Amino acid sequence: MVRDVPLAVLPQCRDGADNDANARVDYPADGGCASAEDESEARGPACEPSYPTVCIRLKSEVGDLNCANVPFTNFTVRHNVVPDDPHVFDGNRDGVGCEA
């Protein structure tokens, strides 16, 4: 009998799926992933909804951040959520945060 056996199983933090159903997929967008090699998306901090493509911690947890405090540039900023760009990474409101 021939069985379908996967040759390799990708870690959850780089498998292209939203394994923990938090509307964020893989590292660096899912705050549960410390790296792309993490086996689970379930751990980790809560992320601000204004920044859907990266995980930036809640302002209530980390205080006020600026672009020098985060390792991301040119990321998506949503202005149709609450709170609206709480760290003010998108000063000109063009939908791009920490423009390089």
C-alpha cells in the first residue's frame, strides 16, 4: 500500500497559513512568531490592528514607539481601524509606515 507521506513539514511561522486564526499569517506579521522557524503561531504578544503586515505591539503594552524603535520599513498602515495608527508611523496618511 502506498501512503502519501509529506517529505517535509514547514514550521507554522512560514507555512502560509493562519494557524492560530488571528488574521495574521507567518513571521513577521504574526506576533506569535519570534522567527520564521517557530513551530507555533499561538504564542506571543498582541499586535496593533493598524499594522496588518507586521506585528507591532499594542501601545498600551509598550508605550509610544517611533520608527527608530521598530525593525520594519515601508509597511502597510490601515486608517480604517481603531485605534488609527496609534504610534503615528504614517504621518502623511498615505498608508505606508516608516517610509525609507
